[in-house]
Amino acid sequence: MDIKEEYKEVKGKYDVIIIGAGLVGSIIARRLSQYELDILLIDKEPDVGTGTSKANTAIVHAGYDSPFGTLRGKLVVKGNRMFYPMCEELDVPYKITGTYVVALTDEDLKTLEKLMENGRKKGVPGLEIISGEEMRRREPLVNPETTGALYAPTGGVSDPFMLTVAAAENAVMNGTDLMLETKALDFVVEPFSLHKKKVAGVVTNRGTFLADVTIASAGLYCDELMEKLDIKYDFYVRARKGEYYVFDKAKKGSVHNVLFPCPTPVTKGILVTTTVHGNMLLGPTAYELKDKEDTSVRAEGLAELREGAKRLVPSLEITDVIRVFAGLRAGGFLHDFIIEAPAKYWGFINLAGIESPGMASSPAIAEYVENLVREQGLELRKKKDWNPIRVGRPDFSELSPEEQAILIEKDPRYGRIVCRCETVTEGEIVAEIHSPVPARTYDALKRRTWLGTGRCQGGFDTPRVIEILSRELGIPPTEVIKESWGSNFLTRPTKDVPEGG
Ligand SMILES: Cc1cc2nc3c(=O)[nH]c(=O)nc-3n(C[C@H](O)[C@H](O)[C@H](O)COP(=O)(O)OP(=O)(O)OC[C@H]3O[C@@H](n4cnc5c(N)ncnc54)[C@H](O)[C@@H]3O)c2cc1C
């Protein structure tokens, strides 16, 4: 790629630059922000967490299934232990529900034994195989033919969108610079020693930024960055699509447990699970494709979901569906995380293949990266005033009538409901637009407030939200976007429209 001359102008110098403000990059930034370091976190999109982190199953895996001896297998167990305390600090919702792998045959029971043995070897606490009868007692809707289940009490569910926003916010509160719509195009590479070169910074569409250590955490696009540095693994990155059904919270006959089928070598299979917000969720499929932006949902995918889910819960009616969606795993055939400082460079840390359970592992990934940063020669001195606590803004729907009245008294915008299904007020929307990691798009607000996620899926709130974004950001309504550039809701009139017309 020919890089424009203006991009080569040096705009700043940092100790650490992190490329990619997904869940993993944001949690790394937060972890490093406890040290006296100048940190820059960049993302090519207008918001944090718009890649893989925005569409996944959101399960805090206990860690019994990732193979013993792999980095993924090690980090998920540690990550699970660190995950819930991190959510507490960041005011992110989570539920320690426990998870079940359901066996439907005697053969499946052997798989449960193997999973339990793998988990115990890795130190997953509390694993237990329960009888089919006990499983049916705990979840009456489960297939009556259930022969047993592996119960992992430390498994749970969380909110990956809020986690990404909260971690990025906490990093910013602690001095990290966040630059959105800033795409890493190339690297600054300098001679270092006989066998090594130094990665001395990043060339972006907003100029060049130098750094002592550059961390690439670009999810599905890690291969594009690796290509720039000629880093090759016995590994390729392909998007692996996972499709889902989401049901209305009020659906009768919903399952409120996390139920996995017995896994295959390629996928954990179609789950029937609950989100942390109380919606039943079916998914995901596992369909490999070349297009890293193709999040369309296939009819075959939905058929596969229905069939898979009915095996676990035969009485399940596919009614009250409020949404179907797809996420893209940053899959590679290694099926392990790659997190390393490649030997031929100094000052560069690469993350690749961070597929599931990347969310559950994320705090342990950040700790692992911190050690690599130290090995790259940076002295990590703790800040005296580091604040790990991030307090979320009020969720109007969760407040008591008395608390709601106090809030409305202080700011009448909390008295104006914009999203009726999820009871989201204008006050909450405005607070998010002016927060430390500002929401500047419709989907950014959706991820932070849950507006537009209810039964009407934004039918009621969208025009009002466009108006509020336009007013608060000082831009014309035609410039308000849904997610990425080009996703404008409105177009300019092509000719003068008569008044009132
Ligand atoms: C279907 C599915 C189900 C899953 N289920 C679970 C689960 O239940 N539990 C679990 O623990 N994990 C799960 N995962 C895995 C988890 O979602 C991921 O591991 C995690 O979100 C990865 O985060 P990330 O930050 O590495 O990637 P991303 O979220 O993709 O972030 C990468 C960021 O880099 C940015 N970027 C890319 N290129 C550039 C560039 N050149 N310059 C600047 N920015 C750039 C992107 O815009 C993006 O924001 C699932 C994943 C999928 C897809």
C-alpha cells in the first residue's frame, strides 16, 4: 500500500501503543494504565468493541474444555478466576450461573468424563457429573432422554459490550489516550541489532505515533498487520461465523440455565442459554468464510440452530424471536491463542487467534501481555493514584420509584422515555454521549444503554435517538450513523422540499 506523505508526519511519542480497542485491547490498556506509562489505544472504527467483541455468546467459561497444555487452556482457567472481581471493579453486569454440558447418550457420558478429567488437570474448581434425573430437576425443560451432565459451578454470563466500554473508560480515566477512527496502516521499523529490528511505532491515517512497545490486538485483522512485518505462523485467519436467535425476555418456556451439548473437535455446538439481561439465546453455528465483514444470517444457519436447540430442549417453540444476528470468530486452524513477542523484532507484541474463550480469558491475557511488555525492556512502576474502580451511570429501569423521582428532579431529561421496551430515558442517552468514551453512533448507545434491543427493535426510538445525537454532537441528522461510516439513517433531500412537505 502506498502510504500518503501526510500520514508519515510524527504526531506523538508514547511508551506503549495498543492497536485495537476490542475487549482484549481495552482490557490490556486498563491493566497497563496502573503503571507510569504513556499509553495510546487506537481503533479504526468510531467506537470501541465493534469487532468480534460485539457479537458472541458472552459465557464466562469455566475452562474444562480448552485442551491441557495450550496457552488458551491455561489462560481461560486463570481468566475465569479474575473475571468476576474485574466486573465488580468496572461495574459490569455478570451472573455466576454455573454451566452444564448435557449428555444424551451413554457415549456422551464418556465425553463428560474426559472433559472433567481435562478440567481437573487444569485446576477448574468444583466440576461434577450429575445424573440425568438431577439435570431434569435443575432444568425441567431439558431433553427427557438426558443421561447426565457436567456441571461447572464457576461458569457464568456477562456483558461483553459493557465490559469493553468500561475497561476502555477506566483506562482513559487513568490517563490512557484513546483515538478512534484511527487505523494502523503500517509500522515504523528501525535497525536494532544483528538479528533483530525494532518496531518503533505505527503509521496511521492520523499520522505517525512512535512507541517503545507496540501491541497488535486487531482481532480478525491481525493477519493484515502481521503481513506488514512479515510475521508468519503455521496458521491462517479465517472468519468463522456464529449465528444466533435472541428471544423476548417475556417468552414463555424460556430456559434460564446455560446448556451446552457435548462438544465436537470443531465447535462447542449449539447452546441454549440465557443472557445476563434475561433473554434466552440459541447459538452459535460455526461456518468458515473469507469475507471478514459478512455478518449476514443464513437460512441454513437458522435451521441448524433450531435443530441443535431442539435436541437439548425438545419442547422449545421458535416464537417470540426478537432478533437474529451473527458474530465472526477470528478463527485459525491452530485453535490456540498466539500471544508473543516475535523473536525477530524488539518492541513488538502480537496477539492472534483470540477466539473463544477470549472474553473469559481476557484478564489473564492482559496479565500475560504485561509480562511481555516488561521483557521488552519497559520499567513498570506503579502509579500512586491508579483507580481501578469505574462507576457506571444510572440505569433508570433498575431504580426504585423514589430514586427515579430524585433523578428526574435533578435532570428532567430522565423523565422522558425514549426506548419504551427497555425503559431508556433521554437523560441516560445524553450521559453516554458525554461519557469518557463517548457514544457517537446509534449502535454505540445501544451497546451502552440497551436501547433498541427490546421487542420493537428500535422501531419506536430510532427517530428520537437520531434527533438527540444530532443535537448533542452538533451535526446534521443526515450525518448520524448507525455503526460504521456509510451507515447513515437519512439522506439529504435531492431537491428543495416545500415547508411542511
Ligand atoms: C460467535 C462467537 C461466540 C463467542 N463466544 C464466546 C463466549 O461465549 N465466551 C468467550 O469467552 N468468548 C467468546 N467468543 C470469543 C470472544 O468474543 C473474542 O475472543 C473476543 O471478543 C476477542 O476480542 P478482541 O479484542 O481480540 O477482538 P475484536 O473485538 O475483534 O477487536 C479487535 C479490534 O481491532 C480493531 N482493528 C482491526 N484492525 C485494525 C487496524 N488496522 N487499526 C486499528 N484498529 C484495528 C477492530 O476494529 C476491533 O475493534 C466468541 C466469539 C464469537 C465470534
